[in-house]
Amino acid sequence: MPRLLQRILSLTTAALLAALTAINGDVVSAADQPESRTTGFVCHESYLRHDTGPAHPDKPERLEAIVAQLEKKGLMGRLRRIDPSPAPLESLAAIHTREYVAEVERACREGRPFLHSADTPICPDSYQTALLAAGGVLSAVDAVMTGQVRNAFCAVRPPGHHALSDKAMGFCLFNNVAIGVRYVQSKYNVKKVLIVDWDVHHGNGTQAAFYADPSVLYFSVHQYPFYPGTGAEAEKGAGRGDGYTLNVPLPSGSGDDDYVRVFEEILRPRALDFAPDFVIISAGFDAHENDPLGSMKVTAGGYVNITRIVKGIAEQCCGGRIVSVLEGGYNSEALAESVEGHVSALLENG
């Protein structure tokens, strides 16, 4: 085992594994669990094996910090663990070309240092980890749709919302959220899905996947202008999907009040008019005021407030069915506190 991996899978990882196993004891699949109205939690030790190098923002310690914070605050015991399985090729192929999927597998197997751009490093374990990240979202969808949990949070890596059909970028290999949308539509005959993307960066890959699709309302609030350069207000969809992409670009320095106003005044009325049958969140926490990559001023409390707004939309439209998927967030302490607030809001009754 490489030395770096030994360091990653160290005492902090042992704590992660212990905390994960403590959720309802032994690992069981969602289908084997009794019906519950609690919040599901997807995480897996294999997500730590995606080695991005010591200086990269998307480091394994992000997940360790999340689990430690949830354990410290007594939330872990209230969550129901959902054990992920690797996403099958047919689910990936609903969003990505088969040639691209094969390229990711080959690049990792050959030990290439990155894929398509230097900001998206890979290692020999990255392909299997990315399959498990996308598969974790599918497992969460299953748990929510079969009534095992009311909603779910997926602490996965690598993230996904920048990944295009045939291109890796922005730390992302497979578009976890987009794959989850097509999965819930095809397996459960869900007609309309709302995607809420509050990562500080615009989710160009997710937007591209559904730009001409009126069955998916893609909403993104993000810092602008900023990486990846997309997400202008004028980008509203194409063809039959015209009007089903809703971008709200905000200037650097926007904070809690700005985000709440956007969610109350722009997202809520449009989402209620759309009346989704399922909601998926691209939950990036890098708009936090202490995040090293963004320049926004959102606090952990701000994430609680916007979570409650989205949750209210889901409760009004689709029985509260939400799957939330981790994207960015690169200050471990800020990320952990923000996820704590987000998960606490998901757990709230009423």
C-alpha cells in the first residue's frame, strides 16, 4: 500500500469507519431496513481513496471532518446509514458517453496524474471511487423512493456538477447529481425533477445535461463572474427546455440575506409552479465566508435557512423527497459546520 494511502487510512479514518458503522450497527442495504422517516446518510471509507495529492482542495480530510462533526454534535445516531454500491454502466451512460467512461477507467488504470486538466487529478483508485460516489446517490434515491428514509445526504467524493458528457473538469469525473436525476426518472417513472445547485461555482455540466429538457428544472445560485465562466442569467435553456434553466448569478461578497432573498423570491415561486416530483440538491458549501476558493459571505446558519426553504418546497410538492449530494466546500471546519446545519435542517420534523 502506498505511503500516502497509509496516511489517509490512518487513525482519523478508523474514527470515520467506527462512526459509520455506529449508524444502526452493521452495514445493511436500504432495502433491508425497516421503514423510517429519518434522514439517510451515504458515506464510505473508499471515498478516501481518491488521492488528489497533498495540496489539492478536494482532500479526503473533508469527509473525515464532516463525520467527526456529526458525531460530536450527536447527529450521527439519528441518521440511517445507506450503504452505496458502484453505479452500473447503464446509469453512467444516461449522462456520459460510453467512450468517456472507458477513458476514465483507462486513465486511472494507467496511472495518469490527471484527466483533461491539471485541476482534476486522478489516481489508480479514482475510477472505482467515482463509480461508488455516483452509486451512492442511486442508493440514496432508492432509499427515499421506497420510503426507507424521508430524505438523504450523500457525503461523497469526487464531486460531480462540472463533469460534462465527455469531459472531466473542476475536480469532477462523473456527474453524480445528473446521473441520479436520470435514474429516478427511469426506475421510478418520476416525471419532473428539481435540481437546486448552491455551490459557489456554476454547475455547467449539470446545466448542459438538461438544457433542452423540460422535465428537469435546473436552478443555480453562484458567484459570477467566476469559474467555469458559465451561468449567466441569459442562459435559460433551449428548445423545449427554454425556461427550465434558472441561473441567479450573484456578485462577490453576497451573504446570507442575499441567498435567502433569492430562494424566497426567485426559486420558491418558480419551483412551486413547476411542482417537482423529486428534488436533488447539489450541496456545495464553498460559498461559506471562510472558504479558500470562493469570495462569498454565507454562514453555516445561512445554509440552514436555504435548506429549510428547499425542504418546504419538497414537502409541498413531493412528500419531502430530497436527495442532497456534496459538491464543494474546502475549509474543513466551515464545511463540517455547514453540513451539520444542513443535516440538522433535513432531520427537522414539520
